[in-house]
Amino acid sequence: MYQKRWFQTLIVITLVLLIFLLFRETQYMFHPIYTYIGAISLPFIIGGLLYYISRPLMHILEAYKIPRIAAILIIFVLFILLIYLVITYIAPIAQEQFTRFIDSTDEWSLEIQSIIESWQNNQVIIPDQFAEPVDNATDSLINFAKDFAVGLPNFIFTLIAQIVQFVFLLVLVPFFLFYMLKDGDKLQPFLTQFFKEKRAKSLGRLLKRMDHTLSAFIQGQLTVSLCVGVLLYIGYVIIGLPYSLSLALFGMLTNVIPFAGPYLAVVPAILVAFFQDPMMVLYVIIIMIIAQQIEGNLISPNIMGKALQIHPLTIITLILAAGSIAGFIGLLFAIPFYAIVKTVVAHFYEEAFHSKEI
């Protein structure tokens, strides 16, 4: 019986469940580790994103016989130049548009309240038995709008405090990025040296596939988001939509969230268009559809290809589950995490199948 496959599987499942149980009962022992990971996670993640963005450029510079350290310094200079251009030419316009957008929220809330009150006074279609629930829902909506307007300053101050903390952590990012670019190629030999030759080769292939998956996702998603942001800005400028640059930047940022990002990007644009001219809402929707069609049929296939090979229904399921479990952070990392897990599972399945054939 001990040699039966089902019995061995049952033992493995039991041991795994026991490990999870022990881990849950001894979580207090890992609190210092959680604190350490939380402290370095943000600069490490940002450094990793910049690493995958700048690594192709470093390899191009090395192909022209430029030493790695000099290539890294050139990349840092280019990043500094890019930040300078953004701060000098883009940030002031975006800040001015964002300030006007915030100032307009009070006017919009009053206008919404006026529209609702006018509708309440003139509506004769809804029967009396439904009028009271509708009135209660309307009052709740008005109170929500008022509470939102009152709480907006506190939200802004909290956001500023978080931005200050974020900027402080950004100081560590250049150090992470420098050593990732300098010693990133040494990670695979370092990990494989602890295994025998066959296992080391298998682990090396797995690490290369994981690296390719992450590279394809990060480089492709950021490039696609940038292209979508440019397309939205051009479209918003053509139709004369106010706050076009800020709305396009918002659309570019939200587009990094697979599937849900494009729908989040169009919400503030529709809101602005509605108060500018209700007919403009149709133009905004048309621009978003055109941008998504260009992105889905032209940009994404040529940039990301089929490196991830994730079905759209799987993406929807992952986004819904990750958003419920981990909020906004889950939306950002659900797809790359799933892609890595899928790569690992596929690798071990192929290795086991290949061993069985031999």
C-alpha cells in the first residue's frame, strides 16, 4: 500500500496542509521578516520594472563595445534627462489641469444636485408607491456628493503624505537599479551552482523562461500603455475636451491594469465631457473604442506577441478575484503572478513528460 500512487499523493497533501497550519499558528515569528520585506518591496519592485525597461538598452550599448558600468551611467543620465523633461514641460500643464479639475468638483456637485431636484419636482411618471424609495436613494446620492466634497481636502492631504513617503523610498531605487543592471546576469549561475548538473540545467531553463515572461509582460504592458495614452491625448485634443493631458495621463496609468484599466480610464473623461457638452460623451466613447481597437489589433500583438498566452476569460476571473482579495495591488500583480505560476507549472510538466518518454 505504501507504494501506491494515491497513498503517496495523500501523504503529500497532508504534509502540505500541516505546513500551512503550522505557518498560521506561528505567524508572530515571521513579523520581523514581513516588516523587512515591506520596507524594501516598493524600491525593489520599481527597480525591477526599470531594470526590465533599461536592460535592452544596456545590451545595445554593450554591443557597441561600451563597458557595462559606462552603459549603466548612460542609462542613468537618460533617465535623469527624461525626468527633467517631464517636470519641465508636462508636469506644470498636468498640475494646472488637475487643479482646475478639483476646483470644478464643487460646481459639478451643485449642478448634479440641481438636476436631481428639478427632476424630483417635475417627474410624474413614477407611481407614488415607488416615489419614496427613489427619493431616499436621491437623498443618499446628494449626501454622498456632499460628504465627498467635504472629505476631499483630507483625502488630498493624506495623498500628499503618501507621496512624500513614496518619494523617500524612491531614493533607494537608483541603488537597486544599479546593482540589478550590474549583477543581474550573475543570479542564474549563483542559484544553479547548488544543484547537480541535470537539476542545474533544468533550473537554468526555468529561470530563463520566467525572465522572458516577466520581460514580455513588463516591457509590453508599459509600451502599450504609453501608446494608448498618446492616442487618447490626440483624440481628446481633436474634440476639444478640457483637461486633455491629465485625462490622457490617467488613461495611460490605468491601462497597466489588464482588462479593467481601459474602462476605468474613460470614467473621468465621460464625466468631464458630460458637463462640457452631453454630445461630447459620444465622442469620448468613440475615441476610447478606436484607441482600444488599435491597441488590441495592432500594438499589443506586435509588442507583446503571444508570450503570455492567457485567455481573456482567465484574465477577467483573475482581475475579479485579485481585486476582491488584495484591492488595487492585486489588480496590478495578478496577471504577472499568474503568468509566472503558469510558466513554472508548464516547465515541471514538460520536464516530467520528457523524463517519462526517456
